[in-house]
Amino acid sequence: MASSISVFEKVYALWLREFKVFLRERSRLVASTFTPLLWLFVIGIGFGSVATLTSEGGVGYQKFIFPGIVCMSVIFTSVFFGSYVIWDRKFDFLKSVMVAPVSRGTIFVGKALGGMTSSLLQAAILLFVGAIIGMPYTPYGIVEAIVIVLLLSFALTSLGLAIGSYMQSLEGFQLIVSFVVFPLFFLSGALFPLENLPPWLSILTSFDPATYGVSAMRSAVLGVGSRPFPLDTLLLLVYAIALGTAGIYSFKRMKAV
Amino acid sequence: MIKITHLTKRYEGLLAVDDINLEIGQNEVFGLLGPNGAGKTTVIHMLATLLKPTSGTALVNGFDIIAQPAKVRSSIGIVFQAPSSDDMLTGYENLKIHAFLYGVPSYDREKRIQSVLDLVGLAERQHDQVKKYSGGMRRRLEIARGLLHRPTVMFLDEPTLGLDPNSRGMMWEYIKKLVKEEKMTIILTTHYMEEADHLCNRIGIIDEGKIIALDSPLNLKKSLGGDIVKIRPRSWKALENIRLLPYVRKVEIVDGDVVMLVENAKKNIPDILRHVDSEYVEFRSPDLNDVFLKLASKNIKESGEGGFMERYAQYGK
């Protein structure tokens, strides 16, 4: 089908643009890799010297939070990627795409793939750092980790893009998003085990898509998840589909001018 | 090519475009001329399917802008008021992305990109990032992008806004070249009267959302029925006499000068000078600015808003 080839080409073109911009903005990559490393080495080692985890097989605090820090990088990069919708609108690039014969769904998918790519590259850097600190990787576990990064980043890029499509200003976006990313991160169990929490906190954590990402990531790179890996992956997939649908809907109703 | 019927856009309380009816033919260079806020860009955005009309519709290349937006989009090119290319990318990369978005077939893609780059004179700078381009170059890149998919209708929204006189002159040459080489219908908006005069074969003057005049630049100027004469009287006593002269159509006082619309000025100036003692006399043929001011001031009298002087200060530049 000629038309399906052309949809693929349009998605490719939109993704290519995001990827090239990402590669050219090196400061963005450096800045967003720095924070997770700070967590891993300062908090990881600092708290590691006082915290003793009774559960999780006694791997040590730094190794325990490593999967959580990979997810943290994905959470922040993905949700903040939504701000590029606002940049695109500000510089009228979005208008030039919307006046082209491209459906809003296609624009959304191209943009989301761009966000997933930057999340994936950052996660790859962190996974490399993980090898250095001696995470017990298996080849199969790495594949699982990549799948989780892709699912989680699609879900959260969709969320970020949906928020971005409603916002007019970057300041507004940052304000809203800080109310989103910190709960997503803190409730995910990235920094502490979710077993033995008071019921109210336990319920809150169960609504957080990142909870399933962190648990699955822990299964993948540490072999100690809270739930079986397939169950976490399935739940994450449900979130990804729901948030992706919400994102496409938001792009469809977004005004062009 | 374009048929606009009862096109109306209302924003909360503000009537931006007020029941416009208009037909634009093939290979016309049509100018939508009017001050900022007259509704020009709103019309263009509706025709390009970026904005839904409140009521009315239009056919662009035979496609309805409300019922068939995708077909309209494939058949038009548009250059926005503000450059919209990604300035992190090179000129070439911007064009390549849009060639994909417009579905330019792969066998033609590279050839077409190079030919539009040649047309706007950017071939040598195509691999520089757009952020290194000057304002004029950015604008030309936008034109190249609009041409990629060989549209039959091209919209240019204020193509020379913010350009220095030199770049503006160059831009005009490119637009003329476009008309000659690409054979397309061009609709441009501008608030520069001389731009519309220089480029367009037909002009619609738009003010407060309405088309208040529609004709060729020459006919619009002729419609004033006279020349513009400016004098600076030594005494103001004789002014009333001037108003009563049969060949004086209109008298305004601008910055201490008396500006008149005079039938057959060459013949009648000596007679005017018999009635009033003036420091100097200037006269010229009318331009579109005068046409606009005459029409707009008539509009103001009807609606009773704003002052003529204020408008003159704003548009006379």
C-alpha cells in the first residue's frame, strides 16, 4: 500500500528531526545524565552507609536503587520532553507541520518516538555505568531492561506531550510537570522497598505507572522484582496504551494557531 | 482556483473576518492589503485549514476547506509571517523533512529539493544550520519549502515583514521569478502598499474584516480621480476658499501642511496658488496608500471610531 508507506515515511521524518536536534543539543544530554549519576553515587553511597535492607536479597543500597535511577532518568526525560511541543509552537514549527497533509496521530507518534529515543539513549548510558558498578547483568536481562525503558518512556512521553499540548507557556508547563514527575518518582519505589508500607501509601504507589517500571527493571537487572516480570510488563503496557490514546486525543484537539 | 463564500470568523465579541466573498483566478497574483489586525492572516489561516471559520466556507483548488482539509493541504504551499523552520537543522534537512511530510515521491525528492534551493538562491548554504541564516535567507527557505510539492496555490503571509529594504527588494525579485517559472496562483498579504502595487495584478483592500475595495492597482489609483497636492499656506484664512474650489476633492491637514486631492493637478495648481499664498507646492500621482486612507476614513466616519490623523500616523509609514 502506497499510503501506508507514506505514513511510515512521515513518522520517520518527524522522528529524524527530533533525533538530529537531540544529537546537536549535547548540553541537554550532559545535563540530564548528570542528575541520575548524582543520585546513584551520592545518595546511593551516602545512604548505603547507614541503610540496611532486610529484604531484596541484601544487594546493598546502591545496587538496590540502580534500577530505580534508570527509571528516574526515563521519567524525567520523557515527561519533560512534552515541553518541546511548546517550543515547536513558539517557533511556529508546529504550525508548519500541521499545515502539511499529516494526521495529528502521525505527528504524535513521530514526536513520541523522538522522546523515546532520547530516553533510551540516556538509559543506555546509565546501564553502561551499571556495568561499571558491578550490576549482575545477564544478556536476557538487558533485553528485558530495554523493553521496559521503551514501554515506560512511551507511556510517560505520551503524558508529557498531552500536558504540553494544553499549555501555552513553558513556565506553566514546568509548574504542572513538577507536580507530576516528583510523585511519579517518589511513589515508584525507586528509593525504598514498597513492602511493609502503611496502606494509604501502598495504595498511592499502586496507581503510579513507574511502580511497575521500577519493579520490572529490578527483575531485569537484579533478579528481585516485587511482582513477576510478565505481570509488571503487562500492567505497564496497559498504562502505555491508555496514556498513548490520551496523547493522540490531546493532539487531535490541539489548536493549530 | 479560490472561491470564498460568506467567510466569517468571530472571536469572543470580535468580528475578525466579516462575511467575505471573493474569487481568485488561476495564475493571479492577488494581494490582500490592509493594516495590522485587519483580518488578513485570519483569512489565510482559514484558507489553509489551520483555523475553522465561524460560518461560510471556501473552495481552494476545488476542495472545500471544511469538508476536505487534507486535500486542501496537499495542494497548497504556505509561507507564514514568522519563519517556521527548525533552526537547529540545516536548510537541506528542513526541506528533506517536509518533502517526506508532503509525500514527495522518493525518485523526485533530491532533485526537487535541489531545484527549489536553486530557485531561492540557497543551494550553496544548504548545509548550514538555519540559525546561521539571515532574516532574508530564512524567508527564502520558507518559500523553497512551500514549493517542494509543486502546489498550485501559494500563500505568502507578509513575505517581507521585518526585512531590510535590500532584502525586501531581493524577495520581490524571487516572488516575481516564482510567478514566471512555477506558474501558480499566489495570494499574498501585506501592509506595505508599495509591495502590493509592485507585485500584484489584483488587490483586495481589507479593513476591519471587510473587503472595502477590489481591483487592479492601476484602477484603484485611478478611482481616486485626481492627484495629491501638498501646500503649506502662509496664512490659514484662504483655506475655506480652497475647500470650495470645484476641482478640489478632499482636504486634510497633516503636520501643518494642507494635503488635497485635486483633479487634473497640472492644470489647476496655478489656480490654487492664486487663492492661497504657500511656502511650497508638491504634487504626485496617488499611490495605494492614498486609496487606502480615503477608503478607511470613509469607514471611520460610518462607524465613528478612531481619528483619521491617528490612522495616518499608523499607516503612512
